[in-house]
Amino acid sequence: MNVRNHFDVIVVGLGAMGSGVAHHLSGSGLKVLGLDSFHPPHVHGSSHGHSRVIRMAYGDDQRYVPYVKRAYAGWEELERTVGKSLLTRTGLILMGKPDSQLITSTRVSAGQHMVQLEQLDQAEIERRWPLLGTDADMCGVWDPSGGILHVEACIDALLTRAVDLGGELRFNEKVRAWKADSDSVEVRSDNETYRAQRLVICAGPWCGTLLAELGLPLWVERQVQIWLKPVTRQELFAPDRCPIFSWEHGVENVFYGFPDLGRGVKVAHHHGGPRIEPDGVNRALESEDIDSVRRLLARFLPDANGAILDHDVCMYTNTPDKNFLIDFHPQHSQVLIVGGCSGHGFKFASMVGELVWELFQEADNDSGLEMFRLNRL
């Protein structure tokens, strides 16, 4: 065996989660190899599109709030280390009916974790942000801590630091297969074969392929992000005047957007896209993609309903309960699976490596990790 090709840990996939894992494990003194089929940051998976939200208002599941707090600290530390801005704080306004899932679950989560949120009625929302329309029976929850993570800059910072800390990264190198024996793993790529003591599979939409023997109930969803030129009052969409915004406009129908960071106002649906195969995703902007967004813009954000400047297509890799999958392979204790982020994982990239390290050290005293276990599926 070529000693050069023997590592402590191999990380397969260097999107948000993989780059976070490679960064932290490299900083923990391990000899780390990271492999990716493309050259991240890239547009082929889930971790692109210039902006992602980070928020303490976490109605999806209140058990995430302690991890969000750690994620904020991780991004702030990374910013200081690389000397670049990775996070812009704009605040976040969530809107919906008072009894909607988005509003009620967020209030409960905030109460349980003493997160400071502000309850707003329709008149106050429209007074503060005249751009944002609401239905007559809607209210809002304001999270002043909400912010925008600059996606490509975040991944570049994580990967740059992984290399600075001794990690070895190989791009444009597709992993074809892996196998485990009693004390190590072997990973075969298009280029070479590598061995390591441990393997972390962070392959996003391709997790199902690399873990086909498990028959995981993961499904991949096509998601379209669109940037538009405001038709009026363009100055009000600046990030110092416009927050991140989100409406629940029907049962579990969420429409959201970001202020103009220099390339237009970004809007998208959260879930609701078609099921796809990751290697066959349609990256074109179709008429139905445009029509569904324009209908909601006419209802809630007419000032942004101008010319389309750009679009991106990304993929959500979903679990049935929309909670992540972070657990050891049931037949191979040296193989850890990190995936199924279900459209809300990016913000945790700054701290997911800490969780992986703790699991490797068998420091498994965190009851919150139960929601990530494989056996729940």
C-alpha cells in the first residue's frame, strides 16, 4: 500500500457538510483526505446560490436551537480567522396566520430556548417594511439575529482552512466505490485507491448511491432560486433596510426571499419541488417555475416583480421527517454518514465537524443527536 494514500479519515463530498467536516477534523490533528466529484464551490449539488439563511427562530424542530448557537459561534470564529465577511446580519421576518405552523412552532421553540423574538401585527409589518405585503389575517415574528451566509465564500473559507491545517483535498475526482474491513476502509475513485481508518460520507444527493445497500428512504427534490430586478423603490431592498422574509401562504407552503446583495432580489419556494435523480436534474428555468413565483410576488412583494436577472437550480436531499442523518453505518462502525439535510442544513456547516469529532471520540452524551439516528428511519 502506498503510504501516501493512507489517511486517518477520508471525507467523500465537499459541499457544506463535507467542507465543515474536513475543516474541523484537519484542525483536530488528523490526516484528512477530502474528495469531490467537482471543484467546490460548484453548482452541481445543494451548496450554491450565493446566500443561505441562519436564524435562531427555529420552528422546524426546537432541538436544533442549541446547534444554531454553536453554528453562529463557528461562523464568527471562521470570519476572524480568514479575515473575510461570511455573514451579513439583516434580521428575519416570518409571516403567516397566527395559527399557522410557521408562526406557532417558532413561538414555542423560542420560548423553550429563551430566544428573543418580537411579535408583530400586520400594520406594524407594513409600517416597518412597506415593501412586504401580508394578507389581512397574517401576523409576523421578527428575529433580529437572522442573517445571510455567503455560500461560496463560506465553503471556500472552510476548504482553505482545511488545507492550511494539513488536510489534503482532491477535486474533480468521483468516488466509485468503497468497502470496509475489520479495521479500515478502502475508497476507490476514478483516479486512485485510498485507505483510511475512518470514512465520512457527506455526498448530499449522491448519498443514496454510495449507500445503496442500506436502502435509505432519502429522496432528492429540485429547487429553483430566482433573482429579479425590482421595478420600483429599489433602494428599499438594500440589506441595511430589508430583512430576510418568509411567508407561510398555505399549509406547509413557504415562500421566502433575500434582500438585494448586488445581483437582484432572491426568491424561492421552500420545498414543493419535484422528485428527481441527481444526475438528471433539469437546470433550465421553466415557465412553471416563473409563473409560480410571479403569482406570489404579485400577492406579497410586487415591487420586486421585475425582470429576471439570474436563476440557480439546487437539490434538497430529504429524509421523511426532514431531520438530518448523522450516524454510523449499521454494519461498519468506522463509517459515518452525514446527509439528508432536507433544505435547512447549510447554516450548520461551521459546527457539524465538531459533532463528527465527538462521535469519533465516543463522547456521545448529547441527547439531541437522537433525532439524527439512522434507526428512527
